[in-house]
Amino acid sequence: MSDPTRTPRHLRAYAWLAGSLLLLALPFYLDRFWLQAGLFAMAAAIGAIGLNLLTGATGQLSMGHSFFLAVGAYGYCVLAGESGEENGRHLTGLGLPTWLAAVLAVLLAGAAGGLFSPIAGRLRGAYLGIATLALIFIGQHVLFNAGDLTGGFNGRDVPVLSLFGFDFDDTETVIAAVPFGSSEKLWYVGLSALLVGGLFARGVLRGRPGRAMNAIRDHRIAAGVMGVPVARYRAAVFVLSSMYAGLAGVLIALIFQRTVPDYFGMILALEYLAMIVIGGLGTVAGAVVGAAFVALLPQLLTHYSDSLPLVADPGAGGVTPGEASRYLYGAAIVAVVLFLPGGLTRLSVPTVRRFSREKS
């Protein structure tokens, strides 16, 4: 007997088609602010998918996700950038083609995860969380002090992505009477990266690796008895999660057009944990929804700070948009843990009705 609460397959297909067409058309209608906000949400979703594979599906707590974002972002800058003077400091760069530098930066983040994977394969829970927390402190020390590579406190400029002779910069390209700048061009890069990353993660979770990961999360001893190589799977998922973070870091660098060490700190790591908890642990959709919530909220509060009560402009005193967004993250996490353990993706009309009946 079919589940009456389940959406028919053809309706879901139509919804996916309509959503895809809408996302493809948005650059023709939205201004730069909304496009950049959407790009930040896409980059956050890619990183959150990787963390959800590790924490949500495999049960491995990682507090060092921002470290691997930094590896991807700065790796791209070093690999694609040219050696020379910038802000009175000599910076080192290899001058590789930017598309190749982006691919190598993702692989570099995976290699960094591979160096840590023996530890990730043997630790679990809070012990792994504390161990990965050390990566942030190590990363911050390197970013601030390896000035020839990172630019130190001031960071370094990000080389413009070029693919098949097409530059994703602010040089206007008119398409259908609409001038396309860097945000419009990068929109389709981010959308493609998110689509590929999401589909790959979905395939992993629905296949044999996903079942093994869930078995490790639910009962690692039983998984080992059934023949699942627990340490090997943990290490492999940690590397895969690091590569997703590296890809997100490359995209963030291209959006910002400048990398600064302060961005890749503790707060960013906590925000990624908030994304997967709020959206829903162990699912691709949960990572995307949670990333959209956490990435867009501070930007929306900043954009509409003049119209919102109790929210002040940055530097004007009072509660800033960033602080207000973190209060709301906390409230959302508490609400999800108490009333919606499956995250926002499990929110549906039947769920709301069931919760109402339980309260009455």
C-alpha cells in the first residue's frame, strides 16, 4: 500500500525541472547583491555536503572543516597566481592555468585530509572533534605567518578563473541584452559544482558505501563484525569530506576575489556544523537547506538592517546583523533538536499535524 504522505514521483520531477529552470534564469533578473548571496549559499552547500557525509552519515565529528576550506582557497591562489610584489610583500605563485589550479587545489585539500586520515580512522566522537579542532589553530598560525604564500594578515588577491578562453571577471559580456559581470558568470560555475557534488554524494549515500557508513554510525562494532573495514571507511570519508571543503574554498575565493586568514577560523567551522544540524543530518538535501539558511541569514539581516527592529548597521552599536544571525542559529538548533530531530528537510504538513496532535 502506498504512503499517502509521499509526493508522487512525477510531481517531484516537475518540481525539480521548474526549480532548475528558475536557477538558470536568475542571473538575468537579479542584481549583484542577490547573486553574490546565492553564490555564498552554493559554496556553503558544497562544503556542508562534505561535512554531512562525514558527520551525518558516518557519525564522525569534525571541528576543523574551515581548515580544509582554507587549503582549497589558498591552494588555488598559490597555484594560479604569479610571483610578484603585492602590498609591499613578495608573494610566491606557480602561474598554472586557473582551471588546472582549481582542480589541483581540491586534490591538495584531499591530500591534507589524507595526512590526517590515519587519526580520523582511529578516533571517534569528541576525541576526533578535539583533534580536528587543532587543525584550525595550526591553519591560522600558518596563514598569518607564511606571508610569502598567503599574504599574511592582509591576504592575497585571487586570480580570475579562465576556462576555454572565457574569463569569469567583471568585464561585461552582454547576453540577451543583459550585461554579465563576474557574479553572473560565476553563478553557473557554482551551480554546476553544486549539482555535480550533490549528485555524487547522493550516489554514495544510496549505494553500498552509504550503507556501510550508516552502519558505522549506528553501531561500529556490529559493522566490523559484518565485514565493514571501519577504520578504512572512516579515513576515506574524511578525505572525501576534505575535497568537498576544498572545492567550497576555491569557490569562496573566486567570489570574494581576495582571501584573508580571519575568515577561515573557528566561527566558520561552527557555522558548518550548524548547517548540517539545522538542515538535517545524513542527507544531501539537509546540507543544502541548512547551508542556505546559515549563509543567507546574515546577508539578509545586513541588507534590511534599516527596516528591522533591534538590528543595527555594522559599527553603529547595538546588535549587529552577524550577532543577530548567530542568536537565530542557536535558536534554530535548539528548536530542531527539541521538535524536529530530522532537520528542516523533514518538515512537512503531516509532521506539523502529528506534532499538533501530540500537543493537544
